Amino acid sequence: MSRSQAILLVLILKFKCEAQDLCDGNYMTIERIRAGNDVALVCDCPFGATPVAWFKDNNETATFTGSDIYTVHVLSADDGGYYSCRCNAHSKCFLLKVHSQITHCQVLPTIAPTGGTITIQCGAEGYPPPNTCYVIVPGLNKQLDIPLNGSFGTVTYSNVTLNNSGIFTCFVNDFDSGYDQQLVSINTYEQPKILQFNYTIMQKSAVLTCYISYNSNPYSIILLHNNTTIYANSTITEHPQENSSTIDTKYIIQVSEQMSEIVKYTLTIGNFSPADISQYTCQVGSLYRSMEQQSAINVTAFFPNDTPATPFTTTTAGGNGTSNTPTTAIIAAIAAVSVTICILACVIAIPIIVFKKAQKHASKEAKVRS
């Protein structure tokens, strides 16, 4: 080891020991410098006093500069803290505060249905590090507190309403590291709902009716037969042919508004036949999601030449219920058969009774003559 290296080692060891006692609580505070800037710390050493040793947060490792200026380039939160310098018997101490900065602000999902839950994420840095992020939610008369674990935190908010649509504000407001904010927006919407889905069997047709509420928001509604979309003026199995000269009007779809924000969607099936007995589904969706809710019913009917169908259960938006069943038709058929049997019995019985009475009368007359 050379003499100059030995002298430098002695200085390092000396500064290591003295660095702990250089400041004695006396620091020059450099307030709230924003991240990204350069900061120059000046030790104000006596003329010609070199080398200058710099310590950060009482770290045992010293940084030596050829002058009494120490520059922190592109400041970040990690650069905040305590600095001290030493040149000969002179020393100076600094407390560098880095302005708070919101690094992350997000609300998921960005399009939320009413009654749903959203997650709010917030990240913030600074020195001293902020320990809480705050969120202002539109339509809510209080702010939400998000504790930061390190520099990141989340909170959930349930039962979203239409009033919560708009601008969310994430902010930090630390006494030492200052205020910063970031904005993010979300949309909330009312889901269209199926109020009722039922059907009626006519003499030669069936009418399926789906009632929905949509709360002034754009909506979509379709009917399906065995998971295949039914198109107006077409067959179930084939889409309408644009160039066809004939139009099949077996399926007629009508949409009408019953009252404010309630729609009646009607499908009329003409020439209703056994082939039309099956499951039908009503589906509603919103501008944001293709399908929000669906309800299915099994359409059936009694045809004289067919085996009577069994009763079934249908699902509607309001719960489970029983749809029209062939019970009435079965009872009517049984009654008709009973009446027919009674008529036949009467037709057969009357002549027998008349014959027996005539035979008895003839027998009496024969006895009188004798």
C-alpha cells in the first residue's frame, strides 16, 4: 500500500466515525424538490480544503468529490434523505425533501354496472414517503382513504350507482412532502332487466312476450330458439335471403314501449305446429356488454293426434313459475269422450227398454184372452 492510499484510508475511517456526529440534529432543510430535477448541495468548505467526503443517511460509505458541491441528477424519491459533508474540520448537513407525486391512479372496471363493485388503485412516492392516498368519488359525500403499503394501495367500493359516473381524484397531501393529484374517469350504467317472459297459444299461432326495463340506456334484445337467433320475416333455421322474391312471415317481431323505460318485445309464430314446440330464450344486453341477462321458457301445446305433453317449469326474471300447460285441453278431451260414451249408452239402452215393455204388455193380453 502506498503512502497516499494509506492517508486516504485513514481519512475514510475518520469520516466514518465522525459522520455519525457531524450534524447533531442541525440540518439545512431543502424543501419539496420535485422529482426529475437536479439538486446541488454545497458544503461551503474553506478554500483549498480537499478532499470533501459526503455521506447519505449516515451511511458508512463516503463519496469523495474534488469540490464542495455534490449534485443529485434527475431527483427521485429514493434520493430524499439526510446528507452530510466533511472537509478538514468543517462540516455541513442537509435534509433533502422530495415532493410527493401520484404515480398511479386507476379504477377497474372503467365501465361498471350499477350495484357492482369497483377497485380503486393508487400509488404515490415522495420523501418523507406518504403513507395514505385519498380518493374523491363522484356522488359520494366523503373521501376514501387508501393506506399505502410501500408506495401502493387498493380499496374496493361496492354498490355503484349512476351518480358515481365521472371523474375520480386520487391525491396525497403530506405535511412534509406536499400535495399532488391525478384524475381518472369511469362510466356507470343501469343494466337492462327482464321483467317477465311468457307465451300464449292461440288457435293457429303462438305469441311470446318479453318485457324489459332499460332506464334510458341503449339496449339490445334478441329471441332464440334452441340457441339459434330468430330473425323477423325468416325461418328459424335460415337467415333471411336478401335477394329472395318471397318472404316467409312465419316469425313476426314487434317492439313497443309500454310506459317510460319499459319495452314489450313480441314474437308471433304463425302456423304453430309440433315442430315449434321447444325452448325459447329472451336475452337482453347493454351498450357495454352483449348479454346482461337471459330467461328461457319451454313452449308446448296439445295437438289432437299427438301424445299430450307433460307440464313444465319456466324461468322468468322474477323467479320460477309455471307456464301455460295442456291440462285444460286434456280435461276437455276427457269430458268429450265421456259425453260420447253416455250418448252411445243411451242409444243402445232405450230400444232394449222399449222392447221389454212391449213384451210384458203382450204377455198380459194373452192371459186375459185365455
